[in-house]
Amino acid sequence: MTQAKVINIPSLLKIGHGKIHKIGKYLFDRKYMKVAIFFSDGIESLVADNLYSGFELFDIQVVCKDTINDIGIENIIHTAFKIPSDTNVLLGIGGGKALDYSKYCAHVLKLPFISVPTSVSNDGFCSPNASLLVSGKRKSVKSTMPYGIVADLDIISKAPEMTLYSGVGDIISKITALWDWKQAFLKKKDDYSDFAALISNNSLDILTCDNLHNPKDNEFQYRLVNSLVLSGIAMEIAGYSRPASGSEHLISHALDNVSKCPKMHGLQVGVATYLCSLLQNNKAELVKDFLLKTGFINFVSESFDKKEFIEAIKQAPSIKENYYTILSEEDSFKKALDFIDKDAVLRQVFKK
């Protein structure tokens, strides 16, 4: 008899206000009394009072802590084995670098990892992968799902608005990613998981909420965190990033290579998603409506270099070998140029 696949999902999930102060209790309840913490730059001072006062209530010991700037995989492995052997759990608190760093440390040491995002710029805080530097190049490295996720909306609401719009761009990308994945399967170029696709599609429920389009609204932020969590779980089910990453992510990765000043990941992905939805003839009006109503398009207006974006589209199909997306089609580049020249929304995002 075929065995069912074992799926790792977070055992601890807390989303709400004042959650930083309660981390001590969450650790105590699970008998995690000795913790190593990795912070993003500037984050420790932001959360220290609430975090450490919560630790004191339950006698939680911080056995080591560090602020993360270097995400080179060699440095992470070196650091991992300096962590005291009696450490029970690793906490990553902050943005992508700190979370990816501590996630991979936990993976190496086979310790539970609790992800504490202070912004919601993408779904990396709840994914089985870590974005690290390998031999000087940014790569997505297989890791493990977080044991826990604690998202404090009081902290997230104070994050730069750029991070919120980045999260908007990242969540809408599931529309084009799922289309690419299904087409790759139909062309016998990839496998497919109906259940992972279902979960990823359900992460888009935020799009159907009437009168919920303001990223600065607490309810929007709550739903955005939920949506990004589902996206991460879909990747864990599938065993790779296909449910959440397609042609639009390839363009963003290429932009990282060609741009003099790359934008935040989700901002690049959001613009690329709209273009790719046009190329796919796939829910382009829905994508446009969401990006306009949330203010995403106004936020990125005249911020992209047109020549760099076109070069990124050209390079995107070669970012991953044997990886079918709409950009693999021979006429896609020509069609993309035509949309860039004629579509009013796309014209708005490029510098004059």
C-alpha cells in the first residue's frame, strides 16, 4: 500500500497583538528553556522590553544572540557549531536575513526554529527554504519548515510601508505561479500536487474580501499574514517552490542580477505578476484591480528602469534550467515588449 506523504507544518502559530511579550510563555509551555536568538539589524532594541520581560516571567535563558548581516552559507555553518550544545530552540526575529539565517542554523543543528517576522514582505517566514549566499550568489537552499510562527501585528504595523506593498506583490504572484505550474504539468515537464495547488490558491482569499484593500489596515495585515503562511505550507506540501513561484519570480531574480539598484523582492514580483498574467491571458483584470485598489501601482509608480526590466525578461527563462513557464514560449518576449509599450498600468511603473 502506498504510504501517505509526511508534511511538516508549524506546531505553533500565533498571529495577533502583543505576541512578542508572550513568546516566553510559548517557550515555557514546550519546555524550551534555553534559546539562541538571531535579530535583524535594529530589531533587538525595538522588541527588547516586551521580549525579555516575557522571558523573565518564565525563567527563559538566552544562551547566545547575534545581529545578522552576513547570510553566506559558509558563515552560517561555522556559527551554527558555536551555539551551546544545551540550546533547546532557535529564534529568528526580524526580516528575511535573520529568519533565513536562523532557519538554516536550526536545520544544520536539527533544532526547532521559531520564526518571528517583524514585516510581511514575502512568504519566506513560513517556507521550507532559505535564501542564502552560496559562493557569493543568492540561492534558495532547502531547509525545514519553522516549528513555530509568532507574528505580532503591533510590530508589523510599524514596519516601513514598502514591506507591506512587497507582501501584496508576493501574495498576488500565486495566480501566475499556479498557471505556470499547471501548464508545465500538462506539457509533461513537471509533476503536480492538486492539494498543494489548492492550498496555494486558498492563500488568495484576501483578494475576495470586499472593502479590504488598505495594506495599513490591521485586518488587511492579519489576512496577509494568514495568506503568506498558507503559501509557505503549499511549498512544503509540494516539496519545492512551484506553488508560489513561477515566471514572475524568474523576472524578479533576473532583475536582481541586472538592476543597478534592485527593488524589494515583492515589489519586483508584483509588477512582473501583472505582466505575466497578461502573457498568460490569466485573470489579468483581477490582478490589475487588486494592485490598483491596494495602492501598489501608485507606490511603485515611475520606480522601475524600463531597459533593465526588458533585459530581465530576456534573461528570466535561463534563470532555472528545465523550468517551464509562460516565458519559455518563443513569442513571449515579443508579446511582453508590446504590453510594456501599450498597457497603461505597465507604462505607469517605468521611469519617464
